[in-house]
Amino acid sequence: MKDTRHTRVVLGVLLVVALAMITIDYRGGDDSALRGLRDVGAAVFGPVERASAAVVRPVGDTFDAITDAPGERGRADRLERENQKLREQARSMRLDRDRSAQLQRLLGTAGMGGYKIMAAQVISAGQGFEDTVTIDVGSRSGVKRDMTVMSADGLVGRVTRVGPATATVLLATDQTSSVGSRLEGSKEIGIVQGGGRRGLGGRGATPLRFQLLDAAAPIQVGQRIVTLGSQGQRPYVPGVPIGVVERIDRSSGGLTRTAYVRPFVKFTSLDVVAVVVAPPRTDPRDAVLPPKPPPPPAPPSTKPSATPSGSPSPGGGRHPEARPSGSTSPTTRPSRGD
């Protein structure tokens, strides 16, 4: 007990002395009487502090890195998710603008033809032997089998299978597809047949073929073709643009001709389409066709202009042969006195 009491007294005295020295040094500032003692302490204990800091700092940094790693990883993951969300929003906004523009064009095309339509979006393409796509409308939206499907550019195909919320469309490019058609500005009719998927690739390939019912009927490159319309307006309504004649093949006997048609619709990038749920009251004929592009300007004429035969000579007078035959020299006017 005695030793313990003595230890406590010593500690108390040292504490009081330390507090007194701190107070005196603080109040004295740079002119403190204990400045020398403070400098000695800094010289003695400074290297020890630096050495201990050099040892302890890496350990502390490592400990901080370990303890902060989950938080940093979480922040990085959160930023990555936010960036991905922003990219998706930007992509969605671009798609929405594109689809809105397509829908506006589609409504304009349907309005010109007098078609009542149900807008839809292509959600998948067929993987079998048929050229088909699946759209996101079905029987709940009034879609039925053998209805015409079109885009803002022209004929897409016809509905072949219908579910409650989706439908399958057989494209006009399918080899089994046959569409009654009519030449622009003519009463001549024929059949447009699909050329299959091979017709969609390759340079100069055209996926549609057109055969006139009258082999002697006139047809030329650049003429456009529209749907003729089916009996009962199903599966095809009249007046839907199909494509442009690109070339014409004639058999050796000249009795049959096949025209190869470039379709208005780009079948490899279908997106917004429409199902014609009600036909037009009257046949729109060629009213839905897009305006024809203006013809290219004629090249300037390079024919040199002829030089007049009576042009002045370099000396300022006329050549003698420039005078018309039978002409006489001008008569001298008589004076008044004669």
C-alpha cells in the first residue's frame, strides 16, 4: 500500500509539472523560456517519431485500403450501373425517335390509301425454311389470318398464324408467296412471286419476280408495281406499293417475259409495320406510290455555232462574195438642180 501511495504521489507531481511546463511554453510562444528544452526534445524524439511513422504509415494505409475496398468496389459498381442505365436511356431515346418517325410515315401512307391499320413492331424473325417475322399484335387487337401487312414504304406480306398477343407474317419474299399485281399507269396485271432469302443478298440481287398475264403487254424498266387486290380484300388489299422493275428477261421465242423487281421495303431491317384490319372503300390505284424522282438534267450542248457568211473581214469591209447575187450598187441620189 505504501509503494502504491508513493507511486501515485510521484505521478501526480509529474503531471502537475508537465501541465505547468505546457502552460508556460504555450503562453511564451516563440520567446518561451522553455524553447531550448523544446528544441532538445524535438532533436531527441524527432528521428524516433519519423521512424515510427515510416513503419506505421504503410501498415495503416494497407489497413485503410482493406477496410475501404468493399466501399470503393461498391461505388465503382454503382457508377458502372448508372453509366449503363444512361447508355440504355440514350439508345432508347434514339429508337423512340426513329420509331416515332416511322409511325408518322406509316400513318401518312395508310391515310393516302384509305387503309384502317393496327400498328405493330417486329419482335423476331423466323429461323425455318419460310421467310417470316413475328409481330407484337394478335387476336386481342383484332388481327386475323390472311390480313395484309405493310410498312411506310410498301408491302411486307400477309398474316399466316395468329395468337392472342402475337402473329406470324409470311413475307412477300418467300418462295411460296404470290401476289396479284398491276403495273403503274396501266391496266396490265400479273403475279409477283418471292425469290427466297437468296434474293436478299448479293450484288444486284432482287428478291421478287413479276410475270404479266399478257405476254405481249408493254413493260419497261422503271415502271412501278402495286397490289391488285384479292377477292374479298384478303389476303391483299389493292394499291399497296410493291417495287420497281429493274430488268426484263425475254425468252428466245418472245412469248413469255419475266421482270425482276426491286421492292420498296427493306426486308432485312423491318421494325415498325401495320396490319390492315379494314380495306379501303375504293381502290386507291397508284395514289399510294411515292413521287417519282425528277429526271437527271440534260448535258449541255457542245455543237459549235456557225459563222455568218456576211461577217466583216479583218480590214473592216465585207468579202465580195458576201453580196447577194443580182444585187446592184446603190444608185446615186440626184441633186435638186437636175
